[in-house]
Amino acid sequence: MSTENPTASRECQNTADADSVGLVTPRKQEFTEPLQLACGRVLQGYTLVYETYGTLNTDRSNAILICHALSGHHHAAGRHSPDDKRAGWWDHYIGPGKPIDTSKFFVVSLNNLGGCHGSTGPVSINPTTGKPWGPDFPPMRVRDWVHSQARLADLLGIEQWAAVIGGSLGGMQAMRWALEYPERLRHCVVIASAMKLSAQNIAFNETARQAITSDPDFCGGRYLEREKLPRRGLAVARMIGHITYLSDDGLANKFGRELRTGSFQPGSDEEVEFQIQSYLRYQGDSFSSSFDPNTYILMTRALDYFDLAREYKDDPVAAFANASCRFLLVAFTSDWRFAPDRSREIVNALMHANVSVSYAEIESAMGHDAFLLPNERYEGIFRAYMQRVAAEIIEEGRYAY
Amino acid sequence: MSTENPTASRECQNTADADSVGLVTPRKQEFTEPLQLACGRVLQGYTLVYETYGTLNTDRSNAILICHALSGHHHAAGRHSPDDKRAGWWDHYIGPGKPIDTSKFFVVSLNNLGGCHGSTGPVSINPTTGKPWGPDFPPMRVRDWVHSQARLADLLGIEQWAAVIGGSLGGMQAMRWALEYPERLRHCVVIASAMKLSAQNIAFNETARQAITSDPDFCGGRYLEREKLPRRGLAVARMIGHITYLSDDGLANKFGRELRTGSFQPGSDEEVEFQIQSYLRYQGDSFSSSFDPNTYILMTRALDYFDLAREYKDDPVAAFANASCRFLLVAFTSDWRFAPDRSREIVNALMHANVSVSYAEIESAMGHDAFLLPNERYEGIFRAYMQRVAAEIIEEGRYAY
């Protein structure tokens, strides 16, 4: 984590990377002004880690904020080093000529408070104790993230975002932006999200949390102090999440009932194992060595707690009456955790509140994860919408390259 | 476990229990002839625990076999003592005047091999070691249960069942009966079942098994020898199962986003907890003190392994060509683990194989669990079908009360 990498612009020119943002270097920003949290507690100071892609125009009118989901982070596009095997988590949609076109937009992507990728969170040192925050880190709500993101915008000199964009939990942040700071965004892009979780969604999250907290190595959340890590619990939690972010058809297409080992012939001495079993275990294990269990708990709670219209007497039309930006909503047919019905509820509320909204329901077998994956129609609609956002900037004479 | 309880018939006459089978006493049956298992291993001897309701007619033509599901057992109807708080798991559907009418039928319900309610299974003593079988108990396949059930039928003098009936994993046993012993059943009732699990179903089962086996108290399955019990893992496994056996709408109707403790007001010092969270934890905890973890693993594996048409070159029509009984299939609209589509596949295969089949798709918000719960239309269709089964017995002059 440092200031700009002098090699970044050179790497960017690689022809193989023509549509990539190239090499990127995360930046760290300290905030010393206390942050009042929704739970009533106050965070005295904190750090946010973020990346930017593209160039801010002189009018500061082409900035896009990317809000990440449950297990996401600031590294949304490009690579951290030339031999980095994996690009950022939304690299397919952010880059020169991509839907979020970095030749037109200045894109900001941060790791949220409570995260485990460099921003202040449960793995950070609690200044009052000198030990990791662990389970004492305050619970986060979506609005806390929005408030901390607004401070980052202030610091970057961005008075108004051209768009705030997020999928899933990120979409909840985008919607909250539209209600908390209606004048500070022109467009709100909400992908595969919901106004609130269903009881079933909360139930899956609770089961994942139980898997983590019932692992004896969880130590009441103080595993770092005790030099332990509840890997097994976190792996099971991730397996639960992973299944529910995919669709039945998607899993059937990818794995079916293919065997990895063993056979159903009598006397076969190898244990029968289906491909899907080893795939899931691999997913669980690799996640559990790269993500913080307390952060996973915190993020799932933020999801559970989010309820867009709670303080508007449960009336989403009243909630959206405050919004003055325009909306793009996207949902995927096979997404059963954040089903198209949940997006349609948002669309209906926006229409009744006389807010401009476009809605696309994308045919996909990939479940909730579809929002991260290549899909021609999704890409086309997303690109067309963002091109209009970019065109507005030019029309308003504020495009200043 | 003993022979008949002399008070049973008296208790049965209680007017409050007019439609109950009343007090029942499980019986134990030892089998000394070795049982060849599908995995290639041999079980030298074993015990089956079973209950019966109603009276076998002199023709022995009115017998019904009930096959239980994942966490079921032999106690399907009535009560074990007058102060027994809960009746058997299918009491709503078995009793005098109920769909499985014990004034007409002689009903047999057993605990399957590998179970943990009295039949030989992982908690039983392995005669070769003198210790509990634990993880060394042979893996069970549905056909092993069917073979052991056939031996119980032999012993009871039942050459042909009037019907073999089961829901979920029990439905798989009923279908296997129709292929393994086509002459030994006249009707096959398959409720909320499937010809094989999908990758998603296997994935949920695998995650449940991982929750159990990754609990340090699992001790590689030898927890009984070490005087441990992987309660936490089994509780998480049950929570996973429980969510998936209910529907999204069912959970929404029952719990919504109601809070049990705490509030979203700033400064509330109680942690926010939704009703669904405590409900699920209660379900997990109570299950984990009454069920054996190795049995849970064994039962979920039997589910995963079942593939009706595997040895018929994956052609279910060829598989059902062997069946000579008539079928009733039932599915529930909100059941997403064993969805109506899975039942329709069975119906289609039966029709193409020229086997007689009736099919009912029941409107219900209760998910997979609907097969256990009161539902007027389900009950009506089930009753009507079983009345025809009973009428046949009379028509054929074999009804001998």
C-alpha cells in the first residue's frame, strides 16, 4: 500500500491489456474525525483502503463509486503486479471500453469499514487495548459505510458521483446513497439486490455464523490474540454461501452427478465422491485461508440488518420519494437469493415515487453470482446505460479531457 | 422395547384418541442370516426395530409398509406412553379413518439399518471389536434397506404389500421396492421424492457432513469411544437441512423479519436477533441431542448415492419396465429440494413404461416438509387413493375381518 506505482501507466499500454486498467496500487487514507455509527457507538479514527481507475476530469463530474458485496474488497479491476494471476473481482466490467469505461470515468473502489483487506476492521488494532478489535469491533450497517464513503468523496474532491454502483450488498449501499445524500449522485445502479433480506436469507446467514462461532478455534472471536483461526467453521460458512449464490441448474450443468473418485460397483474400495463435493470443499478451504471470520460475521449481519424503508414506516415509496437520481436495476432469472421479484419490488416503489428507473431482467443460469460473470445481454445493457451517463457529462459541457 | 403392551388396546379406546392408533410398543427382531450389501460388504447379523398399527387380515393382503426419510424412524403413529407429548412423525396420516386407515390396513413401520433408534447402526456394538461401529458401519444404499425390509416382510408372513409408501428418501425406497420385488407390492406411493439428487442437493448434504466431520469432537467418527459428541457440528448440519426443507414463503409467513431481542434504535444495548435465528438454533440444538452424527452422515450419503436408473443405462423407462404395481405420485409446489419437476420426471417415465400412475401436485407454502404436515387437498387425494386400495382388497374377496 503506497502512492502511485510509476510502472502503472506503462503496464497499462501492454496490448494484451488493451481493455484492462493494467497495474494498480491501492492507497490508504487515514481519517481522524470520529464517525458516529448507526448502532450508537463512535469510531474515533479509521483507515480506508481504496483503488482508482481512470482520470478525474477537471469538473470532477465523471466519478463512479463501486460498492462491494459480502466478500468483496477494493481491488475491483486490474492487477497488483505483472505476475498477478487474478485480476480484480469486477475486471470484466471495469476498464477501457468496458461497461464502466475507465477512458471516460474515474472509478473509485474501496474496502469497507469492518473489512479485512486493509480498511479498519476486526483484524485492526483497537487503540484503547492495543490488541486486535476482534468481536469488539462495532457492528456496521449499510449507512455507516455510506457515511464513510461520503468522507472519502469529500477528500477526493468529489461533490457528486456520476453514478454509485453495486451488486448484492453493494446495491444496498447504492440505494442508501440515494436516500442519505440525494444531491450527491446522478445515477444509482443496483444489481441483484433487495430492499431487505427474507427470513430464508437471514436463516442461511445465521447458519453460516453458527458454523463459525461454534468452531472451538473461534474463541469467542478472540482467535487472533490466542493465535488460533476457526478455519473449519469459516470453510463450512463459505460452502453454505457458495451453494446459495449458484443456481440449481448452474450446478447441474457444471457438475451434474459426475464422480471424482470411487465407483458404484460392489467391492470398489475407493470411497464414492462426487465432483461437486471436492469443488465445494476446495472453495471453502481456499476462502478460509484468505478471509477474516469476524469480518464474515459482520458483513452477514449488515446484510441481515439492512431494511431500506424501516424508518419510512416500512413504505418504500416514501423512502424513495427522497431520491433525486435516476436508477438502473438489474436482476438475473436464476438468482434465488436476490430473486428478480426483489428487484421488481424496488422498481415498483421507484415508479410510484415518480423516480426514473430502467430495469433489466437477464436470462442466466448462474444464480446470484451472475452479477460478477460475463453475460452478453447484461454487458450490453450495462454498457448502453453507462454510455448515456457519460454522454450526459459531455452534453452538460462538463467533460474536460 | 418388548412384546405387546397389554394396556395398548384399552388406551386405544379413549374417545379423545378416536382417530389415533393409541399406545404402541416397538418390537425388536433379530436377523441372524448374513445380509449382502450393495457396497460389497456383508452384515453378519442385525436387529430391526419396528411398530405395527391395525390388524393383519387372514389373507395377509392388507399390509402397508411405511419407509422413513432422512431423520425418521419406526415411530410413525400413536404414542409410547399416555404422557408422551408427541405422537409419531406421521400420526396425521396414519390411524383409524385417516388416509392410511388402520381400521382397514395393517401398517408396518421400521427403523432402517444404519439408523439410531434401535435398529443396528453406527451406535450399535460391532461384534468383531466389542466397540461401537461408528464410522466402520458399512455405507447403506436404498436397496440394502429394501432387502432388509423384505426379510421383515417374510418374517411377518407378508408375501405382498397392499402398498409401500414413503416420502422423500422413503419414496426412493418405495420406488426401489417396485423394481427389486415387482411381485411383492400392489401399490407404490411416492411423495415428494426424486429419481436422483441434483448437484445442488448433494452440495447441501456435503456441507452438512462437513459441518459434522470438521467438529473436533467428531474424532474421525469415534466420538462414542472417546466419550465425546460433535453436537455443534450436527446442530449446524440440521440447520442447513431445516432451511432447505422449508420454503422461502413458508419462512416469510412464519417469521418474516420479526425481532426476538434488541432494536434498531441507536444505543440499544441488546444485540439485534431475528426470530428466525433463535428458532433455527433451537432446532439445531434439540436435534443434536437426539440424533447420531454418524447416522446423519450415512443417511445423507444414501440419499446422494440413490440413482434409480443407474444400472438401467440411465434410462428410467427401462427401469420402470420391471414394475408391475400401480403408482401414486405426490409433489408440493413450494418444495425446492424435491421439486414437482422431479416428480413429473418419474410420472413421465412411468407413463412411457406403460405403468399405471396417478399424480397430484399440491399447492402448499410449506416446502419439502409439506409431506408431513396437514393439508386438506393432500389428505383428500391420499385418502381417496388408499380407499381404492382397500376396496380392491374387498373386491378380491380377500378382506377377512
